[in-house]
Amino acid sequence: YAFPSCAQPFITEVARQNCPYCRAAFSAWEITTAGASVRLDSPTRVLGRGELGGSPKISKQHWILRRLGPALTCESIGLNPTRLIRGGAERVLNRGESVALEAGDRLAIADVELTVRPLAA
């Protein structure tokens, strides 16, 4: 990974919370939908219907989100398929598939859409 503020490459790990070169803190992430907002600053978080507005289209446990240093990954574990929308392109995430998320990515399940963004450090 190369941290944007100093562009120095390093190998990231779960426990790392700052860039080893410039010492800048990594941003937390946030997932938002029309009815809810969830801050993601712990290493692992399972999200589902209860955290994201209560839609019956979202499983009780639908995604496993993992922070690895500054990066955020999403593993789809729900029964309904998740679509990743990035820059106008859309693809379905298979159950058990993990993908690195980027700022501005959207995750969609039926009529529910979530937006992913980093928060200011």
C-alpha cells in the first residue's frame, strides 16, 4: 500500500493505524443508506438488516467488513446477491467473495443502495 500523503510504499496489517513514514492516521470508513449511517473503525464488523435501516431484502448478517490498515474489504455473506457499483460499472459479488472497496463505491441489494466513503482522519 502507498499512503496518499507521502506516497511511501509499505506492507499493511490489521494493527497498523498510522502510516509508518509520515505517521498520519488512517481514516475510518462510513457506509450510508437513506435511513442509516454506520462508522467502520474496528478491524472487523458484520453488518446486516439491523444496522442498515431494517429492509427485509438485507439478511440479518449480510457482509463482513474488514479494515486492513487504511484499506477496507467487503465479503458478501447474505442470501440476496450484492451488486458492487463502481464508476458506472456494476458486478455481482458471489457469496463468500471478498472485494477491496474504494471511496465512492456503492453496494446494492434489490432496492437498497449503500455508499462507501472514508471519513476525515
